[in-house]
Amino acid sequence: MTSRPRSLSAALALILAAACAPAPGFDLIVRGGTLIDGSGSPPRVADVAVSGGRVVAIGPLPGATAEREIDASGLVVAPGFIDLHSHADLILLAAGREPERLLAAKISQGVTTVLVGNCGLGSAPSTAPAAEILSGVNAWMAPAGGAPGAMSIAGYLGRLARAGVPLNAGTLVPHGPVRISALGLERGPADARRLEDMREAVARGLGEGAFGLSVGLIYSPGMYSDTDELVALGQVVAAHGGLLAAHVRGSSETLLAATRELIEIARRSGARVHHSHLEAVGERFWPEARTVLELEDAARAAGLPVSHDVFPYTRAATMMAAIFPPWSLEGGVPALLERLERPELRARLRREIERQVPAWPPWNEGGWPHNLVEAVGWDGIRVASVGPDGPPDVVGRSLAEIGRATGRDPFDVVADLMAATRGDVGQLVAEISGDDGRDRVLETILAHPAGAIVSDAEDYGRGAPHPAHAGAFVRALRLNRERSLAPLEAFVHRMTGRPAALVGLGDRGIVREGAWADLVAFDPQTVTDRATWERPREPAVGVAWVVINGEVVVSGGRYLGGRPGRVLYARSADGAAAGR
């Protein structure tokens, strides 16, 4: 109990002392930086104060105190970058400190939030039989050790929440596990009962906190789905206010038809649709990228919710199984390997990979949405990684190069490699909207104001990862600095506020009072990617500080580790939180 002052003068002294006492301190103040707040607004010099993991004050704060202060003079202070297209699904589930180790380079370039479950690929939601199939499908994107097993979206997110995450993470519902759970890896359209099973699975995943649905229409089983199936699932996404992100049906011969299909899905389903990593694959198709942008601009002008993203490289990472035709992948990787052992089927596979030209519609019997080898040649396919039983000396080399060195046909090289690793092979595909020294088409896509910037790449701890995992966002900033693609505030918006708005993260992707304190401070004149095809793990430079939910994780350019991230749950269409 506080005693009463013995005199009026004593009472006045207490009042004056309270008035003159310093204001309560903040947890963190980032001082003197040029604030680009993620909204697209012009830069301004401002201090940013943080308490309880959130931004609590912005502006001149000369008398404020904090437990820690960061001098950001000469630096740009921006929201942490949001990687809308990540494939870290299984990295986040890895045991021990593997998530921090494998995501260190991504976080060090300023990424504070990832969205997984892209391209229809992932481990949830899945039944036990589907989980067994998925272990082969997802082997190329899995760190060593452990198998996810059967789980729901709620189970997946719950596992992340219990273990902790090094950065913020949310998920889409990947179509692959949904369709495999309903039909296995069977070709052909789903009947009414199985389609309803898929609709219910998507609705359940969205209700459990997923931000939308993703489809991978050049991969098995997405390539087996027709437009009607995608519209039916899109209607569920629309009812929940989610996003339907699509690795479209093809990026070479079928690129324009695939883009029109995505727009048709938006029109017929009412869903917001998103063209993942917009690209044109193969030199003769590069000019069509501009037509794709025009088609999507026209769709937006007509009132359809169509968006896209892009990664700033001319090579892409994916699974080696993607070079094989749809019929050969029915039944999964084990069935493919059995077919490769039969001389007549092996000969058919060789012939089709080298000669078959995709045509529309590609989901019909004998159809093929995207023949990667036909588009870029054997020289354009490099081995990115091999499983533990594979020969490490092939990593980083093209299939044609390996064939020349060993006196074998490139098809035999890849067929034998798939057999030796049980299909656990990753690849890098060349001629993605350009090539080394010829990237004006990629530049056109990067400069388009509607696109978000993404990485579409991870380091799984083996082989030669795509350098985008360590450099995509800073590379985009460097290219913008060198080529004046857009004002810096507009470019930062496409890495922060734009992706946040696409998935409905109202309190991230922007620096404002009340928002979560995900921050990056970088030198706009020196920020640079150093990861190359030969040295893909080189960390970026020019990023001095990264803050996730108010906790400093990169200090003076050095990654500190820790798990300050939060598992992100979407809100349903009525605004109610789905999960915590």
C-alpha cells in the first residue's frame, strides 16, 4: 500500500518527478533509415519503433529509448520480403536445426515470410496410401531423413507450430496430394464422387487455414485434370475467398492456350487466379511472354482477378521426372522405372521425349502439356541433385555433356540415373524467358507492375541448388538498380505489399503502426546477389539487418538463427480466423 505524501510540496514533487520521468522504452528502434513502407508510397526518413513484436511508432523519435537500437542511416528500411512461391514444405518439417541451416541464405537476403504448397506439390492433405506415393514424387525437394506421412493441413501447420519456424510460413492446399488421395496417380477425369471428394478436401484445407489452392499442370497428377475439374475446385476456393495459384499447363507450344485456360477458370469459377512464375520456355517461344502479359492485362481490364509472379533468372529448378510424358508417370515413380526396364517402352519413351510436340488439349489420351527436352534440348537440362545412391559427379552438368563424356545417348544417361536413384533427381532447365546474356524478355516480365517477385527455389542440403534461394530478391533489386525498371518504392511493393495483398496478409508486407515488425534494412547502392550456377550457396551482400516479429535475426549482415517466425493461418471468407 502506497503511503500518502506528508505535505503539499511533497505531493507536487512526486507529480513533477512522474512528469519528468523518461517515457516507457520500446523493445527496438530502427533509427534514421529511409523508410519504404511497402505500400508504394514515396520514401521518407523515419525512425521505426517496435514493441511486443509489432510496429508501434513511426516518425521522428528523438527522445525515445529502447532496449536495442539499430542505426539505419544510409540504408533503406522496408517490410521483410514475402516469398509467395516457396518450395520449403519439407524443409520446415525437418528435424533439429536443419530448417535454420537450409533457410539461412533465404532469410539473409531479407525474406521474412514464405508461402508453401506451390505448383500442386506438397505433403498435405494426404491419406496413408497417398503419403506413400508422395514420398517418391517429393523426393527431389526433401532434405535427408524423415518422411512426413499422412496428415491434414491442420496437422501440417500444427507440426510447424509445435516445432517453431525460423521465418513466417503459410501454405496453399496443393492439388497433387488432394487428387492422389482421391484417385491415386490415375489418368483421366474424376467421376462425380471423386470430384466431390476433392472439393471436400480442398474446402477442409481452406477451413483449416490454407490461403488457397495450387495446381501444377505439367506434373503428375495435375496434368491429368481437365478444365472442368479445375473450375469445380476453383468454385470452392472462391467461396472461401482464397487464391488459386497455377503452374499453368505449359510454357512452350501450349503457353497461350494455357494462359487462356487460367483466365477461363477465373471467369467460370469466380476465383482469384494467379499465374505462378510467368515464363516462356525455349528460345522460339520467348516472344509469346509479351502476349501472355497482354492477355492478362486485358482480363484485368475486363474485371477478372488475374495476377502473376516471376523469378529473376533464366533457368528453373524442378524434378527430373518432369521430362517424361504423362502416360509413363501413371502409377508414380516406381511404375516409371518399371517401364524404363522394358525395351519396347524404353524405346517409345526415347522417341516421344525427343520428337513429340505438345498440342491442345493436352489432357487427352496421348496428350502432353509440356515437353521440356523438345523445348530446350538435352543441352538445356542440367542435373541439379541426385539421391544418396546417385553419382555425385554428374551434378551441375547437362545431360548432353554427360552423354558426350561417357559415350552414351542423353536419354540413356537420364534413364539410368533415374533407375540408380529411384527417381530422386533434380534438374535445372535453361532458356526460361531468356538465356545467359540475353534476358530482355525476362526484363519485360520483371518490369510489369502487376507481378510479384518470388524465388521458386530452395536449398535441400545436397547437389547444386538454384541460386535463387540465396539471391532472388536482392538480384531483383540489383537488376532494378542497373536497368531502371521501376521506382524503388514500386519494386519493393512487389516484394512486400503486393504479395501480402494477394493472399490477404493485412498486417504484413507493410510498415505501419500495428503491423507485425518484419523488417529489412539494405544498402540500395550495394545490395547484390553473389550466388551463381557454379557457387549457388554464396550469400547476398548489402542486407545489413533483418527483423522477424520484432526479433533481430540478421545483425550487421550476419545470420543469428533462432525460430522467431509464426505459422500463418488464412481467414475464411466471413473474416473469422481459421486457427491461431
